Amino acid sequence: MSKNVITVEGVYKQFNKGSYYKTGFQETIVNGVKNLLGSNKNSVTLPPTEDDTNFWALQDVSFTVAEGENVGIIGSNGAGKSTLLKILSRITHPTKGKVTISGRISSLLEVGTGFHPELTGRENIYLNGALLGMTRKEIKRRFDEIVAFSEVENFIDTPIKHYSSGMQVRLAFSVSLLLDAEIMIIDEVLSVGDISFQEKSLNAIKSYLNKGRTILIVSHNMETISQICNRVIVLKKGQILSTGDPNEEIYKYRLAELGQIIQKHFICWNNPQIAPGNSKVKLMQIGVKAEGKNYHEPIFIEDRIAITLQYQLIEPINCADVFLSVVTEKKQTALGFLSDNTGKQQPDLYEASCIIKPFFLNRGLFSVVLLFFENKKMPYFCKIESAVTFEIQYSETTLTPTELFNRGSMPILYHDTIYCHRALT
């Protein structure tokens, strides 16, 4: 049986609203360095404040992580995910509770974390290795591999402050992955990199896990979580809501967080920063309804069903194609649509729509998966799972499956066209 490398027991974290927002990033790093040098105490004493100015970012959080386990932590914004990872990374301390860690930890949190802006990429690699307890000889042995993986060879002797956010993430990830820490902690930052580097990083993480290492990752990308994690912890308002199999927990989380969608069949993201997608495209709006009805009204199997979405292209794409598939609760594809786009598309807000013919879907709960391609060629540059969830019901006049079969009206799997055009901006 594998030993536990992380044990979290009854952890609480309290912040003062005033002092919390006044605390800068540099102070956080200073505290982290003090901790690494052993000069920080094991607890944090908060200044006296009024009760109504304090809030609990974490409350009674307890769990263990076994050696070789890869755990995803999910939850809505403000659930306490990043605070938990900072505690595990020893950047900050719990107000109450105990955290026990066995092994070296490499953390990839905010862009630039662990890097000194005035030092070059080369110098920062050696600095990070030293903080992990590695000798200069050990770092030198991995140096060329780190630089090659990060793709910053031409800038390795340039101060980090002149790097783009993407370059900083690539170098930070390469350092974290290749300096042989037993435990790796990642907080969402991979979404900053380009598509090719994200794919390379995922493959590298899988290789890292094959060595029996441990990963904790926070991400809003459920596809990433389901690919690399064998357990998921769901946080809500600073507390553990549930933990278990990734696919089951992700499904329950989506229903819990977006439960109103089953009735409304519609989601809109006003802020691109939190909208699903990546550095190339963001899904801004998607809805499913029966033609001639409103979103909140039930959908019956005899209805013509309209699916409409709006997506924001962040950069020019040579024929950005959309593939929309409707999947069942068991993740089986029921039908699909491919866009009719032609020509280069500039950054803008676009709208796409498609129609599901009557009787093509039986009653049940369905979700929409979106793939974005360039020129209808693999690989896709963005995938959005469970973009929207909707329910199809029987009406009082709906024919039974046997009656439909006798009339020759049973549907089969089909692919059709999703019609795209620029939305008004």
C-alpha cells in the first residue's frame, strides 16, 4: 500500500479583508523564502480586527494524498483552491490545523512565482534548483533539457522581467517538471501557454506520473482534470464538498454549480477571463431551446431543437471551424454538426447555430461538447466539455418508441451542418 505524502488535518485559513488586499505579491514571496530558510513560525497570528472584516478562505479541510496519486482540485471562483495550494506550497500558513508533507515540492502557481525579475532565465533555474535542495551539479545535469523544453533558448541570458507571461510559464513549468521534485503543485497557469506547449506539457505530466510522482492540480479545464487525475476534490466556500472518481465528480460539480441550466438550458459569460476556452477562442454564450419557445420551457422529443452559441476569436484563424456534438449522460455521442466556415476570420464575436430534427433524441439528459479546428484539420485547437446541459422529455402526446418504430420514424446517428456567421459587435 502506498504511503501518504500529503496529510491535511482540520485546516482553516482566515484573512482580514483589509490587510488581505493590501498584502502584495512580494510579501507573499518573502514569507515563502523565510519558510524555506526555516525562519517562519508554524502559525500565522492575525492582527486584531472586527469580526465583520474577517472571512474564512478555508474551513476544516482534511484529506490525504498517497504517493503516486494525481489529484485534481475543482470549484468555483473563491472556493479556496488557490489558498489551499499556497498552504501546501508553504507560501502561507494555515490559521488552524496541520499539514504534513513527505518529499520535495515544486510549485507552479501565479505567473512569475519563484522567479526574481532582475535575474536571467539561467540564474533563475539555478535559484529554483537550490531552493529545492539540489546541488549545482544536479541542476547542471538537467539544465539543457529544461531550456530546450521551455523553448526560451534565445532568451536564457535575458532578465526574466523582459519575458512575456507565456515565456515565464514555459520556463517555470520546465523547471518544476524537470528538477526531480517528488510532488508537483500546479495552479491553472498552463492555460497561459500556447496550444502546442499545453499539449507538450500534458504529455510531460503523464510521463512524470509514470515515474510514481505525485501531482495536485487546480484547473477550470475539466478536460485536463479528467485526462491526468485519478481523484478529484471538490471545494465549495472553503470546504470539501465531495471527493472521488474524476468523471463522476466533474459531472456532479457541473450539475451542482450549473443546476439551473437543466431548466434554463442557457449560459452566458460576460467576462472573457472566466469564460471557457483558451488563448485562441472563448465561448461567450450557448443556449438550447425548442423552436418557438423560451429557454426556461421544457423540450419534448417531437420539438425542433435549436442550439445557438457565440464565441470570441482572440487571434486571427484561417477558417475557424466548429464541431458540435451532443452526448448522453454516459458520454456516448448521439449526433454531431460541423460548421460551414470558409476564409480567414479576424478577432471578433461570432455566432453559430444548428437544428436538431424532431424525434432524433430520446428523453434524457444531454450535454454539448465543442471542438474548434483550423481548416477542418486535426488536431483541434480547443475543446470545451459539457458547454451546456439540457433535458428532453416526453409530452402527453408523445408517441412511444414502439409506435415510432411501426411508423418508420426511428432516428439514426447523423451529422449535419452548424451555420456560422459573424455576430453584431
